[in-house]
Amino acid sequence: MIRLLWSLALLAGLSACANVKPWQRGTLARPDMQLEADPVQAQLDDHIYFSKEAASGGRGFGGGGCGCN
């Protein structure tokens, strides 16, 4: 049973991989397809995170910090 679940999880993970054709790259480069819609807001968030945590990058998780800034 565990092997079956593992195999299904592996197949589901591999099915997400896809080759992007050169003529499809224009669609993926559109501003509404970006992970961060507003680059200025993303830079502001990075600055706030750096000010609170004294670290840069790795914004993929929540954190604490003193909030002094």
C-alpha cells in the first residue's frame, strides 16, 4: 500500500514537468504571469524583512522579529 502511494505521488510530481516551446515563452513573460505582480512592493517587503531579521532573501516563510523599524 505504501509503495502504491509513493508511486502515485511520484507520478503526480513528474506530471507537473513540461517543456516550454519557444513560441510559448512570450505568454509566460507577461507581467500578469509573474510570481510577484508588483516589483516595488516586493523590494519594500525585502527591506522590511531585512530590517526586522537582519537577513536577506528567503521570504518564503513567516517569521518573528522585534518590529522595531
